[in-house]
Amino acid sequence: MGNRVTREDFEWVYTEQPHTQRRKEILAKYPEIKTLMGPDPHLKWIVSGMVFLQLLACYLVKDLSWKWIFFWAYAFGGCINHSLTLAIHDISHNVAFGNKQAKWNRWFAVFANLPIGIPYSASFKKYHIDHHRYLGGDSLDVDIPTDFEGWFFCTPLRKLLWLFLQPLFYSLRPLYVNPKAITRMEILNALVQFSVDLIIYYLWGLKPVIYLIAGTILCLGFHPISGHFIAEHYMFLKGYETYSYYGPLNWLTFNVGYHMEHHDFPSIPGSRLPMVKKIAAEYYDNLPHHQSWIRVLWDFVFDDTLGPYSRVKRLCKLAEES
């Protein structure tokens, strides 16, 4: 087996995140990229189709046996639900209706949340702003695992368990790392979500509700699409904290694989991020990127140098709210 080399702490850096400077340089050289910013007129229709497809699936699975409920939840419904979480990610940047219609974006995210089965969109919005503003920020970026996660999940079996439990850690970690007051939008998100869950239960019974929630939990855990959670910011190469993936799974995930481009230009919809890479190719072509999310998961589990500690951390000053 050889000697095991495991990380015992995060990779602490004392520089600003790279995206701020790269954004300035690219915009100075290619000001036409500003034309890519703004709402995506197709996003609301794609998301609406996915929501109604899942409601149709609820009707179709209501009489299936439990084994088929969980099979279709993992193989089909969960894939859609995971994709919807990434649509919510895009919507959190106001790309469904634009910055001038912020409330429309918030409520549309609540609508996109419905098949997920668990209220998610409002809380995600609240914390995702910090992920961009304070990338890797100690006690600010809740995308960073806790010290316990880094210390405990350090063997292949434990890392595999950690991947299965990712939905649990993602939902509970903010409450420990950076607790914030519950907002009115979070309460409304929960009321709408649980009301729709009850309506589905009243119409078609328990199985469709389990189909939705199980699909969300399973496909946000150990699943090929979930490779993006690890691929985006885990340090596979020293000195690089954000990575892109340009493979075919981007078709199912609103181009979340174009993650360097997204952090450089968060106000550009996922559908236009490939154009950023095309225009400013010299800024991205020579940066390390992933070829396969499945390979990312494999390497994460079995490479002794990788684990929850494989993240860049920095101290950030809390910005004043405007």
C-alpha cells in the first residue's frame, strides 16, 4: 500500500481570491463580455417544464412497488431534482428575470424548489452570496467543510460515507459555521413547499412524496452528477482552488461545470458561460480542469492526498452591506 499521506489542515493562503483580478483583466481586454450579462429568457420555460415533468412522474409512480420508487428516484427523478438545485443556483444570481425583478427571481426559485420536496431555495440564496464574496473565507464560506469533517473523513471508506452524507452536511454546516437569522423568505419557502407536499400526499399518497425527497437526497449524495461538488473547489493541484469541467454532464446541470467562468462572471447565465471561455480562451485554456466527474469522485475516495481538508482557506474581512 505504501505510506499514507493525509492532510491535517486546510491549505491556508494569504492572498485574495483569483477571480476578482481575472475578471478585471478580461473585461478590460474583452468589454463585449458585458453583453452576456443579464437574464436568460429561456431559463424560466426550461425550469417550468422540469417541474411539471416531476409532477407527472408523481402521478405515474403512485402505484409502483417501493423498490421501483427508489430505483426511479435515483435514476430519473433525482437527476431532475439535482438539476433543479443548479437552476436555483442560477436563479439566485437573478438570471431568470434580471436584477430589476429580484422578487420574481426569489419566487421563481421557490417554484423550482417544489419537486425537491424540502425547502431549499431561500436558504441557499442567503449563503451563496457569501460563497462568491468570501470564497474560502474562514467562518464565512459555508461550502468549506468543518475541521471535524476534514479530520474524521480521511480514509476511503469514510470519504465514501461522507459523499453519501453530503446533503446532511450541506444543510447543517451553515447552522454551525455561520448561523444567520431565519428570513421571511425562508418561512414562506417552507410554507409553500410543505403545502405542496401535503397536496401531493392527499392526491396520490405517500409514495410520490418519498419519490421526490429520496431522489433529492440520493442524487445530492453519491451520484455521478454530484461529482461537481468535489470538482469545483477541492484542491486537486496545489495553488488552484477553482476548476472547470467541460464534459457532457453540463447539458443536465445548466453548465455548472464552467465554474471558473462562473466565479469570474456570476451575473452571466450558465447558458452563456461557454461563450465566455470562447471569447477569453487564453485565460482558461491553460488552467487545470476536470475531464470527468466520475473520475473526480474516484480520485477523491481513493487518493490519500485528497479529502475534505483539500480546500483553500483564507481570512476575509466582513464587507459592509450597502
